[in-house]
Amino acid sequence: MLIIKKCKGFINDVKRNKFSYLIALPAIIYVLIFSYFAYPYMVIAFQRYSYKNHTILGILTKGEWIGLNNFKFFFASNNAFRVTYNTIFLNILFIITGTFTAVLLALLLNETRSVWFVRTSQAIMLFPNYISWIVVCYILMALFSNRFGIVNTMMAKLGIPAINWYTEPEYWPSILVFVRILKGAGMSAVIYLAAIAGIDTSLNEAARIDGANRFQLILNITLPLITPTVVVLTLLSIGKIMFGDFGMIYALVGDNGTLYETTDIIDTYIFRALRQVGDPSQAMAIGLFQSVIGFIMVFGSNRITQLVYPDGALY
Amino acid sequence: MNNSVYRKYSLANVIIGFFLMMFTLACLLPMILMLIVSFTDENEIIRNGYSFFPSRLSLYAYTLMFQKGSSVITGYVISIFITVAGTICAVLITGCAAYALANKNVRYRGALGLFFFIPMVFNAGIVPWYLICTRWGLRNNLWALLIPNLLFSPFNLFLVRNFMSGVPDSLRESATIDGANDALIALRIYFPLSVPVLATVGLFYGLGYWNDWWNAIMLIDTKSLYPVQYLLLQLKSQISMLRDLQYIAGAISITPPSESLKMATAVITIGPIVLLYPFLQRYYVKGLVVGSVKE
């Protein structure tokens, strides 16, 4: 009864606001097709997928169920541990170094009184944020290319033997962190700078009258007051810890198998399973593993945010 | 009063300035290097490697790239087309849906918001996405570059919705009393007032389209449809494309300027971003701050 009543209420609402619902329709259809119709496809993780049988109805009724075999195949290989570890490890590295650099940059920018200096340095440090990872890949080649790279040239001048950066996996976590900071920290700093700008200036003035020096002001007023923003943004990133940055890794590392040991992440692994091996079921099994753990992480981190800083929670 | 805070040349100020300068240079110099390499003579690169101070400059990479029938120009045109067309459609779709969500007469706007929010939290992943795209014929055509992934983002929707919710209700009420209907209110009040936020999401979408190669790597196999970013990715490994360019130029004997040509292609893909930079600084950054610091 209640459902019928609700439906009637909804239909009446649509009738009353025909125009609003009508113009929202393209977005609704888009999300319906690309997001909601996608959920049923997830069952192919438990099937052997056939391209001949590709409709939702076909998958649900005529699909060949093989239980957990796709998962067994993935977890039995060494790859499962390696890609999961790399994804989480790299993300933790990025979160720690990225947050630290961004907060530091925000504090430094906030302490600089020269307006033109702040403007210019900000304009420059925000620029890398807008360029694609592929262009970044070329910039990285200019620096680290084995034959022509400027790092090896400079090391040769100092008498240090050249390093084949593109064949030595152990350097790559550091290289990736370095690139990530240069590309993203400027933009994150802007967010923290906005948080600093929101601090009541009378606090600083009162502390200064009481004789606090600049360092004490930062330590006792600015930092504690931007902590909520830092915690909320960090928890948000922790929620996404199972999802690697495919664009970054694929553009910078690509199909360079010698570097997989430290750089191969779940997302690039799924990509290869889907597009190069051509096994959607296998890829979906890994994707499902990622999505479920990922969802638990989002849910958990949001729960913590709700407890610590209710205002910053995602929902 | 502690005047040292405002003194201009204190030691602290020098240290702060030094650190900021270092970071800024670390961002800037690699890009300058790329720019210089793109103008460097190929033989010079082979002899001395990439350098900030090459002894011989050359425009050859750029003349090769801009000759008639070059795949780089085709890719550039495709990228510009999908960026312009895609951004216009995306902003329209997002703005319209945001109006419905911000319209306080719509009783089910909360449920509608939830409908858009759920996929943001739980995503099915790329495999179903890929199967859906191929099933709906989004493969090896321009639609495949335009529609999947980029055409609509719930994040941008909520950004516009939040802005539109801030438009005072009294405006709607007085317009209703004057006899305006829903369409007129949207067109005459809500959309004109939302121009700043629409510009912001327009830049989000535009940059997304320009920098995209995901759709190309997943859904495009036809060489003539490669957008410039994907072309650049291919250029990393494929010498054959360079040979094509050489062949068109009719200059087989000269050393192929592969190194400088690669960098030159990377440089020209940054071009539009440089042109739009003042707008990016103004609207993009503001939108990002508003989007990440929730009210």
C-alpha cells in the first residue's frame, strides 16, 4: 500500500514539475546506463564470459557459472599479493608525502608577505597540475632517460656511474613520489591555504600582543586549526587506498615489464587482463575484489570522520 | 608589539623564500628542459644528450609536425573537436540536472540526489563499463571519444547544485507571482546567476576532455581517430609513426629527429592549457577549493 502511495506521490510530483524532471533526464539516463546497468555485469566474476552472450539478461540466464575459479586463479598467482601491496604501499607513500608537502607549502605561502612572489610561485607550481600524465612522462624522460637524460649527464660530470633508471625497479617508488609531489602538491596547498585563510585573524593578533613569535603562532594557532581539514582530506584519501592512479602508472611505466615489481598496481593489472589478455571474467574478479575492499575502506573511513569531525563526513 | 613579524629581510623570510623558490624551480625547470629539447638539433642530442644550453638549435621537429597530412595535426583537430563539443554538452547536461536538484518545488530531489550519489561511493569498475560501451556501439568512432566517462560527472553536478541552492528562494517566489513558469525561472534567473560555477565545471570538463586518453586506449583502434594525447602515448614506443612523417617530408636520408619530435609533440599538447591559463587560475582553483571543503 505504502509503495503504491509513494509511486502516486512521485508521479504527481513529476506532473507538477514536468520541466525540472525533463531537463534532468539526460543525466539520469547517463547514470542509469553507465552506472546502474553496470552492477548486474559484476556477476561475470563468477562466470566464464563469452562475447557472444553479452546482454544483461543473457549473462544472468545463460551464463556459464564456474564458482570461485576466477578468484582462485588470481589469488593463487604471486601477482595478487604484489599488485595489492604495491597499490596500498604507493598510496600510503603518496598520502604522507603529499599531505606533508602541501601543508608545508601552504604555511610558507601564508608567511610570505610579498604579493608578487606568492602570485608568481603559485602560478608556476599550479601549472603541472593541468597537464596530462603523458606529457609528464616525456618530462620524466628528459630527466631520467638512460641515454640522453639530464640526470645521467650530470652524474657523469660528477664522476658517478650512470644508472639505467628505466630498468631498475627499486628507484621507482621514489621517482613516482617525486613526480606526484611536483604535479599535485601545489594544488593541494591551495586547499590548505583556503583553510588557513578561514582562520579568525583576531586569534593571531591576540597571541601576538601576548608576545608569541611567528613560529609559536604557526605551531599553536594555524596548525591546530587546519588539522580538521588535514584529517578529513587524509581520511578521504585513505578511503580510496585500494584504487591506484591508472593514468599516472600507465603513462609513466606503461608496458615496461621490468618495473612491474614495484609499480604494477591493481588498476594496471585489471587493464592488462581485460585489454591484453582479453579475459573479462578474470578482470572482473579482480575488480570485484578491489571494489568490495574499496567500499569497506570508504565506509570505514567515513565512519571515523563522522565520529571525529562530523562536519567533514562524506554522507 | 612584536615588529619582527613584519620586518622584510629577517632570516626567517629568507629561508621561507628559499624553500618556495626551490619548489617553484623544481616545477618549472623540467618543463623548460622539455621546451628546449624540442628546439634542439637532433645530432646535438645524440652527441651530448638533453641539455639546457644546446649549442645548435633547430626548428625541424616543428616543421615536420606541421606539414600537410601529418598525423599530429589530425590528432590535434580531433582533440579540439571532442573538447569543444564534449564540454558544451557536458555543461548543459550538468547544469540542467543541477537545476532540478536545486528546485525546492521538486519533492523527490533528495531521492534524486541519492540516485546520483550512490555510483560515486560504489563503482562497478572498468570491466562492466567496457562491456557496456562495446555493447552500445561506442567503439572505433567519435562517439566513443565523446560519451563514455567524460560527458557527465556527479561531482560536478553536486558542485553546481550547491551553488544553485544558494540562490535566494525569494527570487523564485517573486518571479512566480509575476507569472513566470519553471522554464522561465531556470532560464532567466538560475542559469544567468550560475555562470561562474558553470564556467568552473566547464573548465573541469574541458581539461578532462583535452587530457583524456583513457577512452582512446580502451575503445579506439583506428589510427585516424587517435586524439593527440593518445598519439603522444603511442609515439613513446612507435618509431613507425615517425617514419610516416619522414616519408611525407620526403627526407629519408636525414637522421630522423625522433627525440626532438617527441618533445615537440608534447609541447604543443600543452598549448591550449597555456592559452586558457588565466581562466584556469581564476575558476578552476576556486571550484576545487569549494568542492573539497564541504559546507
